[in-house]
Amino acid sequence: MLEKALRGNKSYFAWIGFLLILVGMGFGFYLRQLGFGLGVTGMSRDVSWGLYIGQFTFLVGVAASAVMLVLPYYLHNYKVFGKITILGEFLAVAAVTMCLSFIVVDLGRPDRAFNVLLYPTPNSVLFWDMVVLNGYLFLNIFVGWTVLEAEAKSVPPPKWIKPFIYLSIPWAVSIHTVTAFLYAGLPGRGFWLSAIMAPRFLGSAFAAGPALLILICLFLRKYTKFDAGWEAIQSLAKIVTYAMILSVFFVLCELFTVFYSQIPEHMYHFLYLFVGLHGHTGMMPWMWASTILAAIALIVLINPKTRNSPGTLAIGCAAVFFSLWIEKGITLVITGYIPSPLETITEYHPTLTEIGIVVGVWALGFLIMSVLYKVALTVKTESA
């Protein structure tokens, strides 16, 4: 069925060409990093995780959010999601591919990735993160392609695929839970040392991923012949609304615990985020931007009138996506290092090389998603 991705209009091929250029530019920056080492990035001994791991953390959530379509459609027979479940699964494929790519570029030496396979350590959370991410990628490719192939032949999906579908539901939760444990299991980092880190991750995941999918559905509805159905979009919008409320609530719980207990090493990180610390304010503009976007999102999505309008719904979903991208993709990771356990402050600023690689990886993800969506939409249009 991949040949269907080779057919399209000028706009489609212009988009693919644009993404290929960005991927090529990103690869060029990566070759520079590969030659000179991670010294060309803004990371240091004090801040050893930066923009790469931040994007990885955020995108794991986007990938996990596919369960919000798979679970109602396959487990509860919610037929409204019939047209867009495949879009959620293919979005997960693109997101997990980006996650793995960000891990590779963060390693500095990509050959070190094989150490996880050559010297497996089941007592390490990183080992299990590798297992769940690759397993989830396989499940979404296998399930999505098998179901789509059956639809192209106008036959029901084979019965043997159902166990894989049901397995993908808890597996989706596991990928973000294990990622959260990477942070929550580090006792020396007070900002991450929280029992609700995993619920926070899942809450933001179930808001950001469906929000992106709604934006994609609205775009396809306007510029292509594919219509996901307004009822499906509204159902997703309600999921985004409740998940965003939970995400904000969990952050407020963290703030109460930190400032009511007055534990200094926990307070410093949040003070650095919101008001700066000892004159250092690197993350403050980002955190306030995330906060303002979250407030806009809640105002738009909680109100039924604005949520039911395509224009304002798009604004609300964009606010959700970028608010959580800032929170999980930038501030969460970097602030965990500032200040250090020795109370030193080393601010982090990504270099042009890092930004170029990040843009290239995102372009790779959108390229994969565009090709898979072209196949899926062609099949659905032809079988309609």
C-alpha cells in the first residue's frame, strides 16, 4: 500500500520536499555534532540533559495518547472514532520514531545504544524504557497496518489481531509511566522526586496528543476530502479538556506540597521557574508562557460555546499543545538541574546545532506521519 504515498497534488509533494530539506539540514548539524562531540551543544557537566531529552519526554506522551482512541473504539465499541483511530496509531508511530531519534542524538556516540542489548540490565529503568518504546512502536505499526490493509480489501480485520490491540492499551500507559520513573527514581534531584510524576506525565499526555490530533483533523476537514466527523472531534475535545484540568491540578498539588512544607531544596527549583533565583531567570519567560497558554486553553475548552466552534477549538487545542510542549519539552528537564544538589546555578542555552538537530528530528516525524496519513486517507477515501 505504500505506493499510495507516491500519488498526490503539487501541495503534497511541496510539503514532502520541504520536510526532506529540513531533515537534510538536521542531519548536517548532526554530522557536525558527531564529529566534534556534545561540546557543540549547550549541555555541560552540570546540565547533562537538555533540549533532546526534553523533546523525547514530551513526545513519549504524544505517542501514549493513541490509547485515548484505541481504548474507546476497540474495547467499548465506540464507532464514532472509527475514522480516526488509525490516525492516532500512525501519530504514535511518528512520535515514537522521534523519541528514539532524540535518544540517539543525545548519546553523542550512537554505537553506545547497542550496549543496552549487549549488556542488558533489568534492574535499570533505562533498559525497560528501551523495551516499552520499541515494543510500542512495533505494536502500532503492526496493528495499524494490518487493520488498514483489511479495510483496503473491504474485509473485517483478522481475529488474531485483537490480542495485539488489547496489549497496546496497557503498553501505551507503560511507556509514559516508565519515562516518568526515569525522573522520579533520582533521589538527588528534588524537582523530579515526586510520587505523582507518573500521573502528571499521563495527564499531560492525554491532553497534548489528542489536542494535536484535533488540529490535524480540523486541517484535513478544511483542506482535503477527509472528514473525521464533528462528533468524533467533539468527543476528543472533551477528553482534552478533562485531561488538561487534571494536568493543571497535579501541578498545583506539587506547588502546594513544595511551598507549604517549605523544604528549601524543593522550593529553589520552582522559584527559579517562576521568579528566578539569585538573578538567574533563564526559564522564567518559558514557564510564564506555558502558564498563560494553559489558562487560555482552559477558558476556551471548558466553555461549551467556544469548544463547539471550530475556530476557537483550534485556538484552545494549540494553546494546550504548546503549553505542555514548554512544560514537558523544556522546563521539566532543564529545571531539574538548576540549582544542582550543591546549590550551584549553571544555566542552559541550546546552541544552533542543537536547535537544527531538533528541527530535523521533528521534520522526520512529520515526514513519517505525512506518508502514513496519505496512505490511510487514500484507503479510507477509496473504500468510502
